[in-house]
Amino acid sequence: MGLSIWQIAIVVILVVLLFGRGKISSLMGDLAKGIKSFKKGMSSETIEEDNTQKNISENQDSNNQDSSTKE
């Protein structure tokens, strides 16, 4: 009991009549911008995590060197 092509066509026609082509295209543009900004935010978060981990490991290395020179 799936959707037939006619049911899908009727829904598409009703959506176009209700919202108009211009409104639908602007909504899709806004959706695309949202997805791009989400991906950009996720990639920058990953870069920040990598930098934080590098900084932590560098601090631990320098602390280990300092303790070895004190002995």
C-alpha cells in the first residue's frame, strides 16, 4: 500500500499552489544555507578539538621535560 505517482503529483501541485514557486525556492535556498553552515560548524569543531588535543599533549611533553631536568 504505497504512494502512487498520482498521489505524489496531487500533493506537489497542492504545495505549489499554496506556497508558490518563489516561496518554495527561497525555502530550499535557506535549507541549503543551513546545511552548509552546519557542516562548516562541525568541521571547525573537529579542528578545534584536534588543536586542543595537540596543545594538551605539548603541555604534557614540556612538563615531562621540565621534571626530567629538575632531577
